[in-house]
Amino acid sequence: MNKIISLLVLLQLSGYICAQNGKILSKRAVDISQTQLWDKISENDTLISGFEHLNTLNFYFITYRSDSIQVNGILIEPKKDEKYPVVIFNRGGNRDFAPLTISTMILYTSKLAAQGYVIVGSNYREKDEFGGSEINDVLALTETVKEIKKANPDRIGMFGWSRGGMMTYLALQKSDEIKTAIVGNAPTDLFGIIADRPALESKVIAACIPGYWKHKDTELKKRSVIYWSDELSKKSSLLILCGTRDKRVNPVQADKIAKDLTKLNYDFELKKFETDHFFSDKKKELNDVVIHWFNDRLKK
């Protein structure tokens, strides 16, 4: 009898935790004039040309529930009271390297937000498994948007850069909630990444993934979309962006997944640009193609 009661309590607790996934626990407005980027985007306390659109947006730090964990994120909303489609932004990097900041959101997503989108992004849980359990932190945001008054939870897109692109592929494998997605310079085959950058295996991949050396092949395949491209949501569509001078993620990675998706007749496009991993000299082109894709595939 005690075992049955204990099991029932555990089931109730599990159900409660699942029901709490995505719940916003705190939301704090951010004054962008107090951020590190301000000096680079303003002059005499006035936004310079190319950044005036920030006057139309509100920025927030949020904390939300994912599994039984509190996760930090960032939210951008247009100031005007309307219902807007949502784009979940997945950061690159790992652990404390390249965390999601207001600067990141401004540079990669603010012009999209100014076109009439709610943007929300996660910094993932503290214990980073490089594409492991923290995928739940991304998926939980599809519930978070239901609490955001200006967000239309029936129109959710996703945008991931580098490692964030890997997270986007994983999200498309596990959810049908994402209507369309964009990935930029994302790894699609971690075996290839290791071959190109051997130091990354010991410093990042093995350091993050639990039981890595014992289950290496299995864990790498779990995170490499070329092994399960047929499992990507058929209800979604995909834009793949590739910098042909990328030294971090070999451009061949984009070609591999494009070849597979072509065979599957998946709804996707591959666009290549003569630039580096960060699209350093192609920021305008990047913003233009991202806005056009979401306007066409999500807003319409």
C-alpha cells in the first residue's frame, strides 16, 4: 500500500512539473541604455542610424520553468499592443561561452522584432549537455509564449545560430509546434566537426555530454541531424544559411543536410554567402533574408 501511495505521489508531482513547464517565474524590464552595447549604438544618448528601431521595442530578462529547473532567458516585444507571431531564438556557444545577452538579441533579432514579432530566447540550464536535456529548455518556450499577452502561440518560428542551429534541428525532431525555422552555420554531423576541430571534442563535447567516452557514437548521432533527417517535423519548413568562409563549422555540413532533405522532398532552402561564421560583413543581408523568410512563412 505504501508503495502504491508513493507511486501516486510521484505521478502527481511529475504531472505538476510538466504542467509548470514554460511558466514565467519572473520578468524584469531592461533599460538598453544601461547595457554594454549602448556606447556602440548611440551618440549623445541618442540611437545612431541603423538602430533607431530599438525605440519601438521593449526588452525583458525572464526566468521560466523547465522540468524542475529555473532557466534564464530574454524577451523582446514591440511596444504597440497587438498579437504578434513568435520567434524562439537559440543561442550558440556552450556553458559560459557566448551566452545569450541583450547585445546578442539586438544584433541578431531586433530588426526582426521591429517588423512585428515577439522574440524569446533561452540561456539553457546551467548543466549544459550540448544538445542533451537542455533541449527541454527550448521546447518549454513553446509553452512560455502562451503567457505572453502580445504573442500568438499559434504562430511559432525558430531561429538558431551555430550550436543554436543544432538545438533547432533537435526541436524540429521533437515538436510539431514550430511552423518554420532558420538555422545559420549549424553543425549537422558532429563526427565531421571533431575531424575538422579535434580540440573541440575534449574541451567541449566530451566535457558536456554525460558518459561521452562510453557511449560516444550513440551520443554524437543523437545530436547530428544527418542521422535522423527523416524525423524532422513535416509540418515545418526550413531555411539553411551558410557562410562559405566559415572556419568554425565546415560549409560541407550544410551541403550534407541539404542533400538529405532534397532526397526527402522536405520543404527547405539553402542559401550561401561569401562570409565567415558570424556573417561579420553580411549583417544587412542576414537581417534581410531572415525578415523575408519569416514574413513569408510565419506572418502570412
